[in-house]
Amino acid sequence: MIQIAVMGHGVVGSGVTNILLNHNDEIAKKVQEEIYIKKVLDLRDFPDSPIADRFTKSFEDIINDDDIKIVVEVMGGINPAYDFVKRCLQNGKSVVTSNKELVASKGAELLKIAEDNNLNFLFEASVGGGIPIIRPLNQCLSANVIDEIDGILNGTTNFILTKMIRESMSFEDALALAQKLGYAERNPAADVEGHDACRKICILASLIFGKHVYPDAVHTEGITKITLKDVEYAQAWGGVVKLIGSVKLNKDKQEIIVAPMFIKNDCQLANVDDVFNAILVKGDATGEVVFYGKGAGKLPTASAVVADVMDCVNHIEQRRNIYWEDSDNRDVLPFEETKYAMYVLVNTENKADTLEKAEKLFGKCDVISKNDADEKELAFVTPVMKFADFDKAYKELSDGTSQTVTAIRIADI
């Protein structure tokens, strides 16, 4: 019998206990051990739970119990999760977590502590929820040289953009619907400002390139400034707007970004809609491989957590080979040096003059025309150029007769 503890009994935590209790016999057959939930840490009481007698409000009940060999952290956030996880690893307990913020911020340190103590620190659920991605990258695709990952990594923003694309909803109305349906939090900033996707692409980048990428090194934009006009111009251009997390190797630097992008309709990510996520991995042997599914939710995420628990049971006396080194972010290419073609929307009194000026600043531009466009709107796509050069020219474009409205990257996927 392997005894475990679960820290947190919210949406994911309750899903973890439900799966372990309801599938107990099947799981025991697969790992050749019974997994027994000895303690559940939460400040609330759950008198109706079938394991109500195993709840505790004190972390010390877990850390001081030598019989507990694996601890599941599904509390979220950094504090107190970081301290609790660190102490568990220092005291002979492997840890499984779904906490993307923790892994993105403290992953290198916690992996090193796990290595030093011959323990496991596993986090499959931290990136794709129920979509397997960490283990496939670390095992199934390990014979490949992976030089790029692009993904739709946040279901909330993808739902909002889908409503804007399909039903011409405004951003505000689509967000309100997402909140009503439980897809978005009351404070949706982590999703709509891109922070959630940023943490996930940081974890993937750290894993495939072997050096920790910290979120504060990643240029991150959300979708709050995307309008229905942008969605319509994307469709006229032949594509859609998606929030993309991307990392690729650019010579000896990691080019990593989270931002809304235009992607062509024939791209595999273009038809990923609603709350679904998709992660496109480019390997030198396999080519493009796409992992697709719901990136969040109680049972999908809990399923990935329990799978990690089972992996820990199978490797109770040995480590899984998951590791990356700490870094100072010098391996991350400054976003000003990244190169993209850009969609630009301008309000102007004279389209011909504005286009002429734009082409002097950017080079040859491709005009986008759409039905029912305002007669004062000019939309175009610039050539591929360094972002620092684009930004300078973009600021110079506005004058007394024209005003830049928005700029969105054109994805190169």
C-alpha cells in the first residue's frame, strides 16, 4: 500500500480524490499497489465526503507523517504551495502538481531538490490539463530534435475568440458569457491578459530546451484589445485570430512569445474552437504532431494528476528523467528582435496617401479588403520585419490625417 496526501480540495482536488476512490481497484491492478489517501489538506470542512475523517487543516500532519510517500498539490498559486512542496521534497516525499504558476516560477529549483533527494516532481496537468504533453515530449518524442512549439494554450480566451468569430459577439459580451458558463473567473485577468498561456509556454520551453524560462522574460499580450473589426479583417485575409503561445530556436536563442496572431485557415490550429486547446510540436523526425483536447476542467485535469501519482508509485525508488537547469534568461531573444509580418488597421482621411506613406515606412504592403468596410479604414499586412523597426515605423504612421488603430502579428506556423 502506498499512502498519499492531497493538498487542496477544490475543483481539481475533489476530482483527484473522486478518481482515486472510484477507480481504486482498477488503479491498483495497473500499478500493483493500493493507493490510499491518508490525508486531505483544506481549511474547509467536508462532512459529506466519504473520507471526511481524513481531512486536516494542518500541513504539519502531512509533513510529519513518514508513511505518506507522495503528496498531490492542487492548491494553486505560489504561497503557501511553494513552501509546502519544497518541504515535502526535502523530507522524502515525491510531489505531483497541476500548479502551472508554481512550475513556471519555481520549476528549476524544485526539480533540483527532487533530484538531490532521489524523488519525483511531476506536473503533467500543469500545461494541457487533460491533454498529455509533458510525458510525450519527455518520452515518446525524445528521439526528435524539437525546435518549435506553437499552441492555443488557454481555453477561456479561445472560447471568447470563437464567439467573436462565429457569432460576431463583442469581446465584452463573449467574456460575460464565459463567466456565466464557468469558463472564466470573476477576475479573468490571468486568462485574457495572456498570463496563463505564458506560464504554460514557459514550462514547455524549459522542458524542450533544458533551461528554465521565467515568465517575466516572455513578451505577453492578451486579447482585450481585439475587436470585431480585427476578426472580420482576419477572415477577409483568409484566416482567424487566435491567442498563440510560441517558442522556437533562433540560432542560439529561444524566441518565445504569447500574443494574438492571424493564422491561415489551412493551419492545424485554425479550427481549434471553443474551450479546446491544441499544441503543435515540430520534431525533425516526426514532423508536425498536434495534441488536442480540453485544457482544463475538473475530471480531465484530475485524470492527468492521478496518472502522475501512478507514475510516482511505479517509480517509488527511482526518479523519472524530467529535469532542466536554472537560467538567467540570457538565452531568450529580446522580443524587439523577433521578426513578423504585421496586420495594421488605420483610420485615415486619404487611403492612397496613407498607403503610400506606409509603404515608405514598412516596404511593400498587401491591402486587405472586406465587405462593408468603413470608407475611412485602411487595413494592410506589412512585410516580415524586426519588431523594433516595425514599432518605430508604426508610431510614425500617424499624422494629422491618419491614426493607427491596432497591429497584430501574422503567425508563421
